[in-house]
Amino acid sequence: MKAWQGRFISGSSDLLEKFNASIGFDYKLFSQDIKGSMAHSTMLAEIGILTAKECEAIQNGLAEIEFDLKKVIEEGKTDFDIKYEDIHMMIESLLIDKIGDIGKKLHTARSRNDQVAVDLRLYVVHKVTEIQNQTASLMKLLLELSEAYVDDILPGYTHLQRAQPIRLGFHLMTYYQMFKRDYERLTDTLKRTSVLPLGSGALAGVNYKTNRELLKNLLDFNEISEHAMDAVSDRDFVIEFNSVVAIMMMHLSRFSEELILWSSSEYAFVEISDAYTTGSSIMPQKKNPDVAELVRGKTGRVYGNLMSILTVMKGLPLAYNKDMQEDKEGLFDSVETIQMCLEVFTAMLSETRFNTVEMNKAAKQGFLNATDLADYLVMKGLPFRECHHITGSIVKICVQTGCAIEDLSLSQLKQFSALFDSDVYKHLELSSVVEAKKSYGSTSKESTLEMIHKAKTYMDQLV
């Protein structure tokens, strides 16, 4: 008989049993559920609901169940009987089978509503820490690559058109900044996730003077929820986590897209290691960037998980509703997806070879020094808009004649403006163009090295 079945005349239909059960996926919370139950039993003993001996029996029983479940799950034997409904009822049933009626006392002063909530929060807190560690590894790799390639120049693009020359180290630091924001968003998510809901009961609190401060300390939460109904009906932390992970996947997807483009023959800027590429079943010459493509593709499923939980929660009246059982599968999938993507993407990037010769060659094409030609005239006293027009006219002639700006003679340049002098050619050199950027956060070597140094200092604080 189920724990809630006392008021029912007949049993559940087999169809309901199958439809209602969540044990097929929420078994992943077994460790968190046992941790929460151990803390709860300690608290019950502290307020006199359990004797010390009863608490010890419950604690020992739960420890044995955790050991057994861990072994079973590691062996892939997760086809648990749906009669249990969920992992919470399964563990309680196993405990009662193991230690007898003492196990029935464990659920005093709590509901499955606050039990599920505490399990889920413990899970998210744990996974945030793991994901942050993986993110930090990727950030460190980006710093290493940025410093290694600080002297190499490639085209910077807007609209996928060559725009201005930049340092490869500067380009890679762009992604460092993205993942730094992701790391900090995860930290911020913890502020609202590390809040203890246990002790809220079903929705209105419990009829016992429980010690929630003790529970908070035992479970390493930062705060205690202030409102029982909100505590059991809140899934904002799941939504927020899914949102942060979706943004992180977007950043991984953008990076993947560039590597896909750069590994094509049209760019030839990078070569991804054989270990992270695949071949074609029919075309022997192919080397496909499948890892990057899969990361890009899996971004869509993480977006879908975010949209799913938002939709589940959008019309729910207070407090707990069974709809909220749908919060877990998408969450688990997002966790597993982001962790796998971070692991394989970091490994792939560490074995990617950057073809700096091709990058430099591309930077010398496409009139990437045109803006600096205009700025040269600005320094001579002309208004920028006039300089822009003159430079545009020069580029038009170069396009028509098939030459670069620096290929034009000084007399040819003077036909557009008498302000041109022989020093203009120094300003048009690729190295000069890059170093001319003096603003804070620019692509000059000094600026790029400064941002790398600041990033290293930041990373040292994370350890």
C-alpha cells in the first residue's frame, strides 16, 4: 500500500501507475534525497521526535541504502519498480523494509513537497560547482592560447566581411570574456538556489518547532526560505539555471561556428585534431568538424529545456502542482549536455592547430587598413566624414585596378588629397594598424597583454 492511500477505497490503475511515476528519471536525486533525510533525522532527534537510538538506526539504514543504490546505478541497473512512484518514496520504503517501523517516523514534520524542493536545490548547487570547475578549465586554456598567439594577426570580421586586423590573442580573449560572464552568472545563481526549503511542509509550515537553522548548517545552505508556500512552489532557481546554461551553450555554439568556418578550405585558419573530427562514408578526402557541429546542434535542446520549464510554470496556481514533476528531465538533460559539451570542446580546442600564416595572409587582403588611412587624414586636420569619403574613393579605385592601398604611389594618393605624405605608408603597414589602437581594451599588444594579466589575476582568485 502506498503511503498516501489510506483515504482511497480502491487501488490505482496500472495506467495511472505508469503515467504518474517519476522514478525512471528522478532516481538521479538519490544521493541528495538521502543527504536531506539524514539531516532531517538529526534535526528530529534534536527536537525530541526521535531518540538517539532511533536516529542512529535511520542514519545507518540510509547509509546502507545509499551504498547499495550507488552500486546499482553505476552498473546501469536503473529500471526501478514504478510502484515506488519516485525516488523519495522508494528510499523511504527501502528504509522501512530495512529497519522496521522506526523508518516510518522519518517523514514527521516534512512533506514530499519540501523534500523534493530540497533535493532539487542540493542537486543544482552541486552541479553548478562542477560546471564552474569545467568552465574555469576552458578559461585557463583560452588564456594560455591568447598569450601564445599574442603576436599573430588575422582579419577581424563584421557581417562576415573582413573589417580590421586584430591579434589572434585578442580574438581568443573575446571568448574568455564570454565564459567569465557565464562563470559569474553561475555564481549569482547560487545566491538564489542555496536557500533551504526543508521545514516548509506541504505549503503552510509544520506543527512542530523544528530547528531549520540546524538543517541549513547540516546541508550547507546559505539561507533559509522565509515563506513556506513560496518555498514549495518556487522553481525560479531551475529556470534561472537553465537560462544560464542556455547562454553558455550559445557561447560554445558561436565559438564552434567560428571553428567550423575556420577549418574550411575557404578559410584554412585552423586544423582540428583527427581525434575530434570524423570522415565521410563516401568521400575519402573529407575531415568533418563533427564535435563543433554537435555542440552547435545540442544548443537547441538546451534552449528547448528552458522553454519547457518556463511553459510548465507559466499558468500554475499556488502552491505545488503535479505539473512541477516536469521540472526534472529537462534540468538533468541540460546538466548532462553542458557538462559533456564543456569537456569535449575544451579537449578539442587544446588539440586545434592555428594556421597563423594563412591568417596573416588574409589580413593583408580586403583593405583592412582603410580605416587607418582615414584616421591618417584626421590627424592632418580633416573632419572624419570627409576622410571617410576620400578613403572610400581610394578603395573604389583599388578594387577596379586590383591593387592594395599601399600599392598606390604617393602621387596617386595626392590626387585624392594634398595632405598625403610619404609617412602614410608606415601607417598602412599591418603591424602599425594593429598597434595604432590605443584605447583601453583594444587589440594592441600592450592592451592585449594587460587584459591577459588581469584575467590571470582573476583566475588566481578562483582557486
